[in-house]
Amino acid sequence: MNNHLLLTHIRGALIRLEETIIFSLLERAQFKRNRAAYDSGALGDMFGAESLVEYMLHETEKIHAGMRRYTSPDEHPFFSDLPEPLLQPLRYHENPLVKNTVNLNHELLRAYTDILIPALCAEGDDAQYGSTAVCDVACLQALSKRIHYGKFVAESKYQAEPERYTTLIAAGDRHGLADAITDDAVEEALFQRVAKKAGSYSGMFLDPQSAKNFQTTVTAIYRDIIIPLTKRVEVDYLLTGKR
Amino acid sequence: MNNHLLLTHIRGALIRLEETIIFSLLERAQFKRNRAAYDSGALGDMFGAESLVEYMLHETEKIHAGMRRYTSPDEHPFFSDLPEPLLQPLRYHENPLVKNTVNLNHELLRAYTDILIPALCAEGDDAQYGSTAVCDVACLQALSKRIHYGKFVAESKYQAEPERYTTLIAAGDRHGLADAITDDAVEEALFQRVAKKAGSYSGMFLDPQSAKNFQTTVTAIYRDIIIPLTKRVEVDYLLTGKR
């Protein structure tokens, strides 16, 4: 895939993922915070050391691993002890990434539980733990896909300016790389687009104040969680994959 | 729950479910029809007699059964051999339904595979079977919830006119019941609301022609699948639950 095709593909995928992320956050926001779903042991010892949400995510990943989900270069599991695919692996002829092991799902899960959920959901407990966890799995999978798309973004930026990046990578210059991959105008346009979408979608069935709150929260989630984690994926990919 | 509260609750739930259904159909429409995902044995014998989609749905229901999903009066499984809940059952104090075994998921799955998917998706095979099945599970669960809400609708209509319904039920008058539960003006308003939502949501990121096609397809899905199956649920509930 040439760099122009790669960029067009990345842009389309990231914009389409905004819908998936906003839809899944809207679904989760129907339920209260439900702390018990995130605390290991809070609902009994049937999930071992895992919280209910971790258990649900783990069991879902086992099924999806059987469907070869994690053989795709744009999918990353939260758990490492997953079964082998039942389906024959697809060949990803067009995979432009170099081999790498960057996976920031651990950090994502922590930010999701500690920052995103308290910001998104009304405080309290409505006992809808199963529904909560089903929504969480959908949100986490969409967010994970989004932040790890940073690998494709980084690859594209590297291909556009190989000499500049090679120098920064050779120097192990994490700050320089973070500066090089950042485009403030693009970020600002993204925040505005996401705010517009979040407001429009939620405004179709939430009351105006709730829709406004949702819009603010989604924009903050992009600003404080999604974009910072995406940039970390980009820098980690460049530093570990391109050496 | 008195009948006024019940009606308000039903109306809110059904309108909110429209978003979930439209979002999940939009996700599925990203992938081609992918017939192989629906044909038992098409991808090998690792799923036994099940198609890949049936396997994914079955495995998902096993996990969700553990989360007590199917102890809720508004949830109905597609499979009957599911494990017992791991969580303590919730008490549904407010459940207005009489005990009943109405479950039209078998018919729903057939209509989904044979009518809905060919109408929704571009013909062809993109080999994205896992993603296809993940979307299908989300669609089928939302559609199942929607059609089985007919039980609440039927209960509410029965409570509003018990004598009229008791007579029809005693006579086993399926046609008379179908007439009694039908309100053409309400249905027409629903089709128009769904068309508006489907057009608005899809119009935010599909090209105008694709958005128009999606809008038409979603309206047809409501007219030809969701509403007829909901009415069958209503009549079956009245005939078997209210005897």
C-alpha cells in the first residue's frame, strides 16, 4: 500500500470508528456507574481474581480469538492467554506495519475504569451489572482499536519523512517524536468534529441538558484519554518497531 | 406497576431500542453479505452443526446466561441449553407479565438470515466473518429484545380493555386479537420516526445515496420483520399467557 492509500484508509477508518465509539458510549451511559462491576470480589468469588467486567471481557476475547480476531493487525487483546484461532488465518497482504508488540490495553482499561466511567455515568448502582459489562466490552474494544490505529498513523508519518524520524528514533528522542507526530490543527478539527457528532446523535433522543453533558464528556474523553494514548502508541511503535 | 406507568415505560424502552437497532444495523452494513458465515459447515467442521454466526451467538449467550441476562423478563435466549447464572438473580418486583414461554427467536433468526441480511448488506464475500458475526450478535440481541417487548405491549392493552380481550382469548380468535392490537396511525408514526432517525444517523457519515438506501432498508425491516414478529409475540402472549 503506498503512503497516499494508507493515509486515505487510516482517515476513513478513524472517522468511522468515531461513530462506533460514540454509539457504544451512549449505550453505556444508560446505566449507572455500578462500581461493583469493576471491583474484583465485589459480587462474590465466582470470577476468581477478576472483576465482573474483566471476566466478561476475558470470556468474550476467548470466543473472538477463536474467530481469529487478534490475527488482524488492527486488533489487540486485553488478555494474553487466549486460545488459537478455529478459523484459518486470513493473510493481510496489505499490512503496512512492521512487526511489533505494542499493546496499551492495560493502560486503556485503567483509564476507562478510573476516569472515563465516572465521567460518563451517573454515580450510583442500578444492579444492571450484566448490561453494564456488555456495554463495557463494546466500548473497550472500540477504544482499543482506535488507539492502536496509532500504529498505522505512525507508519504513515514515518514513510512521509523517513530521514527526520530515523534521526529521532536513533536518538531515542521520545519528546522529539511526540512533537513530530503532533499536529495541533488536525487535533482541534477532530475535537470539533467529535463534539458535533456527539451532540447530534445524543440530541436525537436525550433531553438538551443530557445531550450537552454527553457532548462535553465525549470531547473530554477524546482529549484526555484517546488522543494521549494514541500518541503513546505512535511513539512506542516508532521506538520499538523501527529500530 | 399501574397501566399508565407501564405504557410510559414501554414507550420509552421501544424508542430507545430504535437507536440500538439502527446503530447495530449500521455496523453490520459495513461488511458484505458473507454467506459462508451463515451456512453450517461452510468454513469447516469446527462449529459442529452450527454456522459461524450460530456458534458465536451460542457462545455469547452462554457467557450472558452466567450474567443472569435471561432471568430478566425482557430478555429471551436463542438457545435453550445455557448454564445457570453465576450471579444471584435479581428480583423483578415490577414485572407485570404473566408467566409465559413465548419465544420467537427461531423465526427471528430465520428472517434475519434470509431477508434482513440480503437487504442490508452488499452481495459478496469480504472474508470478515468474525466481524460479521460480532455485529450479527448485537443486531439479533437488539431485535429479539424489541419483538419480545410485544409481551409488555400486549399486557398493557389487555389491562386497558380486559373484557374485550378476555372474550377474544376465550374464543381463541387469533385474527380478532391481531385486529384489536393493531393501531394503524401508531404504526405509521413509528415508520416515519424510524425513517427519520435512520436517515439522520447514516447521513452523518455515509454518502447521500447510501444513506437513502439504508433509510429505506431500515424502514422495510421494521415494516416486514419487526412489526409482524412483535404482533405475533403479542397474540401468542395473550393466547397462551392469559388463558
